[in-house]
Amino acid sequence: MMIMPKSHGGVLLPFILLLISTNMVAHKSLVFGFINRDEISTRPDPLRHLKSYNGTYNLGDKHYWASAGFTGIHGYAIGGIWLLLGLGFGSYMIFKYFHGNSTTPIVEHSPSSYILMFSLVVLFTILAIVASCVVLAASNGFEHRVERLRQTIVDAGGDTRQSIRRVIKVLLSMQTLLSPYNFQADQLLNVTTHKLRRGSITIQQFIDKTQHTSNEAIRTLYVANIVVVTVNMVLLVSALVLLVWHWPLGFIIIIFCCWILTTLSWVLTGFDFFFHTFAEDTCLTLKDFQQNPQNNSLQIVLPCEKSGPSDKILEQIGATVHNFITQLNSKLREVQGFGLNDIGENSVETRGVCDPFSGAPNYSFTPDLCPKDTIPIEELKYVLSRVTCYGGNSTGNCAGEGRFIPQASSVILFAYTQSIQDLIEIFPDLLSLSQCSKVKQAFANILQYQCRPFRRSARVLWSSMLSLSIVMVLLILTWIVKAHQEIGRRFDTCSIIPKKA
């Protein structure tokens, strides 16, 4: 029967109990699924002396990141304990070697004990290699999922900036048209344009900061996982080879290196759990944003106005356009025989300008419901050109040709008509910006198609790294027992059982 040294057996049992107890806390969130808001706010914040965070998901708050990172404390703590145990064990062995009894009594073991220990080493080595492969695959999968989710959010912000730029361009054009005739409208357009520019700059700054931070964090975690696991796999195979060749010094060096790598793997387990927590928080916050975008930290991607003021502004725009076109059509019906019949097949009595807004009180935007016998407002400029009396024509000629609108009045009317046309063209963008449509669509896509695999890949990465760390602890302890078992014995190459004395 195998005899385990007391020093090693005394370390093994309490350490396994420590693994079980500390990871029960980590498993709690996996059992109950989504992390709720209350759990986020009650997390210990290391920046506030471990007091509760008392906040929500906020990418711009260092206290959120600190409290979320603290959720991986089980990994950091076990890594620190494992490192201290290694330092203590190494110091003890060095002290024993230089100051202890140089002659160690050799304990006889049965051949079955050597076979059993070698079988345990092979078993744990295989488990460690399998766990390492899973970690490598999970790291690739998690990076892919994070990149896809990040790109979706960045694209939503980019589309929003495109919409803002289109609106700004049109507003500048309207400002140029109306500035000679309406000072109040010119000032209002100028203020609105500056607000939109500031919003566009805010969105771009958020996108740049998010891209830089997320790229660095994900790339660092990915590289760390890959490097630690890959080096660990090389050492695992090397340890097995050295164990078969029975080279004690090389085997001790492997144990020393793997002890350090196991410490790093526990630290990475904590970081992986932190990213798992971040994945849960992100999906929960996206769900909240879909339901209430005004009361959510993610509104920085698209600073939506509160529904009351924005709805009122859109309603005022709709009322302005509706009243203008109503008055315009009323004037058109009063005037007969000025050449509208050249534009289409319908007669003057049945034609008018299309009004894309319904009447009071909602002024809904319904451009597809215009009657077939109306013309778009952009065609009105052709009508105006036919009934305008230009400066080079005499009054008699103008009257004979049906040109009854003075050129000065026609220019003003053209400016207002073009501005109304511009308002109609950018109204869908204004409506989209007001309702956060692009961001809501992007987040709905994430919630429906990306959140589940994103959370699953984060969970698999953390679980596989946790499994690898546990297996490495057991494997190293088994290596130590195996190395102690072979002290003072001679083996043939590739032999499991030592030579007889």
C-alpha cells in the first residue's frame, strides 16, 4: 500500500476543502442565472474600503469596474494562498537540505503503490491537457463573441453619427436659405446645429474610448490565457517524459515552474470570472435599455432626449409643415390656369402638394399615404418657375403668359418651400434619433442572437480555467508525493517499479 508523507497529506486535505468552500460563492451566480441590479449595487467596492458599490452598470465609473473585478476574488485569493504555500514548502525543503539530517530513511513500498502513483500522475496529466485544450478553444470563442458584440455597439454609434451628420448638413442648408428672411429661424437653427455637433463629438469620444479600452482588456486576457495554458501544456508533457526517464533534478524544476503557472492560472480564473460577471451585467443592462433607454448608463451611445420634450419638438415640426402645406394648397386652389397641367395628367382643380403629416393633434408622419392626385413638394419649384415674373420681362408680357408672382416674392417662397422640403427629408432621421431606433435595433439584435452565446462562452472560459487550476493543484501535489516516493531508488529507463536493492 502507498505511504503518503505526512507533510504532503496535511497540505492536501485542507487545500481541497478550501477549493470547495471558496468556489461555492462563485458558483452561486451560475445557479441563479442573470445577475440582478441589487446584486450589482451590493458588491464590495475595493476603492471604498469594501463598502457596497451602491451603483449600476456604468462603463465610465471606476467604482463599477473595481466592484466587478472584485467578484473574481476567489481566484486571486487561492492564487495568493497557493503561492505562499509554495514559498513555505520551498523554504522548508531548502532548510531541510542544508541543516537537516542528510540521511533520509528509505521506506519500502509495494510495486502496486508505484503503479498507482504513476497512474494518478498520468490521469491528472491527461485531465490537465484536456482542460488546457478546452481553455484554448474557449478563449478563442470568447474573444470572437466579445468582438462581435463590441462591433455591433460601435456600428450603432457610427450609424447614429451618420444620421446626425445628415441632419446637420440639411440644417446648415436651411440656415443659408432662411437667414436673409427670418432671423429667429436662423438663430434657432444655429443653436440646434451646435447641439447636434456636441452630441456627435460625445458619441465619437465614447466609441474611441470603448474601442481602445475593450481591445486592450480582451487582448490582454486572451494573450495571458493562451501563453499560460500553452506553456503549461509543454511542461506537462515534459514532466511526463522526465518522470519516465527518472531525472530527479529536471522533474523538480518542472514542479517549480508549474507551481508558478498554477498560481497564474488561479489569478486568470479570477479575471475570467470577472469577465463572466461583466457579460452577465452587459446583457442585463441591454435588456433594461430596451425597456427604458432614458434611465440607463448606455444612453451615452446615443444621448436620446427625454420622451416629453423630443415628442413636443417633433410635433411642432409636423404642425409647421402641415400648416404651411395646408395654406399653400389653399392658395393654389384660389388660383386657376397657371400651368399646373403641364406637370401631370391631372387637372388643376384636383391637384395639390402632398402633405406627409396628418392633422391635429398628433401630426403623424405618413408620407406613403399621400393621395395620388397630389405632387411632392420638391416639384413645386417647377411650378413657381412657370408663374414667376422675372425682372427682364415686362408686366404686360408676364400677365399675358400667366406669370403673376413677382420675382422677389418667388425667391422668398422658394426658400421657405425648399426648407420645408428639407425638413420632410430629415424628419425620419430626427424621429430615429429621438427614439434611439438604431441603438434599440442593435441592442435587440444582441439580446436575441448574441447574449446567450456571449454569456455561455464566458461561462465556459471561466469554468474550464477553474477546472484546469484545480487539476493542476492535484497534479502538483501528486508529483511531490511521486518525487518523494522515488528518493534514494534506482530505476531503469521507462520503468515504473524501482530496481531491487
